[in-house]
Amino acid sequence: MIPEKVRELAEEPTAHSPVPPGFERIFVDSYCLFLGPFPNMTMAQRLRLETTEVAQTVEEVRRLVSERGRSWLTWWLTESTTPTDLEERLLAMGMERAAMPIQEPFYAAMALIHSPGAQRHDVQARLVETFEDFQAANEIFWEAFEMTEEQRQTQREVLPFLFELHRQRISATYLCSLEGKPVASATAVFTEAAVLLLGGAVLPEARGRGCYRALVQARWEDAVARGTPALVVQAGAMSQPILERLGFQQVATMRVLVDRFA
């Protein structure tokens, strides 16, 4: 059985994880608004709206986002979202289902509470040590997810800030290499309930050789060492099959809407 706190973290991570320096979380009864250091990390999760307050809440959230100099955000809906027809209501208000390269439209909230099992001994992931390695790890992510040059430049501007979070072990970034070349990377965020997996990416030419599994194993070992032997993840279409093979269980389906406003 997946513990309830682990399940909650998997389904609504921004509401149940620490708020790092430089991030902002607005947590009220009806929503959790989470704002990261770059504009594409602006999201509303843990949506618990009354039927009569949908329009008012959307207006309130848009105002908060606009006051922070941003013009769009994503709304994340799950089986726990209320009212049950909120997705239809938000679409009728002009929102759109997410699409790459901004965001995938669907994710599987998944959790693992046992070891992912044996891995290949010739493929190992390691914790990033230098800023150069950290930059390489991010470049792998940008390339694997086909980010635009504009998106990459926005990310480059905050790399020193994000590396400081890694250095303080608020988060952790890992690299996996083949034949001496970095080909895969991933990130972990440490919480009281579990380790939150983020940003797993493998370059196309290295896929199918055990790198993704090695990155999961490295983060599992750190979760055990910290006394929180559980992993949670919001898995996109590419990573969900391998995570299922490693023993992850789906606890919720996440549907993402993009809200652009003047």
C-alpha cells in the first residue's frame, strides 16, 4: 500500500513539497499556486473549488500571476479536483489542453516504495559535483525534450541559482555517462515523505542501454540513505512504460491546461 503522504506528494507535488529559496507558493483552501524562478514554472495545483466560485477563483489566480509579471500559467487537474466538471468549465473559459514543447497534456502520478531492482553494473549514475557537470546535465534535458532556443536561454540565466540549490542539497542533479560522454541526467527534490523525481532525460542515441534505470537507482539509494524510502514522479508518455517496469504504481492521472491571458 502506498502511504497517504506519499500518494499526496505524487498527485499534487507543489502543495506537499518544500518551497526552495527563490520560489513562491500561495496556498489557500481552493488552490495552490506555485511560481518558480522562470515564467514557465507557474502552476495551479490541488484545486478544490466550489461550483459557484470557479470564475472568481480563475480571476483571482490570473491577477496574482499578472502582478508577478507573468501572462500565462498551467492548471493541473486530477481525480481529486473539484468540481468534477472543472476541466470543461476551464476549457469553456478559453484555456487549452497543454501541448509540447510547453507541456505534455497528461501525466501519470506514480510512486515506488521498494527497490527498483538490479541494474547493469557497467552503467552507473553519479551525483553532479561541478557547475560544468550541472550545465551539461541541463543541456541533456534541453536536447532530449527539444526545447526551443528561447526556452534554453531563459533556463541558462537561472543555472547559477539552481546550482546553488543543488550545492545546498535542497535538490540534487545526477549524470550518467557512456564511454566517458554524459548522455543522461535527472534531478531529485528531497521531502519529508519521499524523494520527488524530476527532469529524467536520455539523449536519443543512448536510449535502451540502462541509463534511465541507473538514474532511478541512484535516487532510490539517496532516498534510503535519508530515511525516506519512497520515490514519486509525474511521468510523461515517454517515461511511464519504463517506470512501470521498475515497479512504480500509478496513483492518479494529471491533466494539464494552459491559461494564456492579457
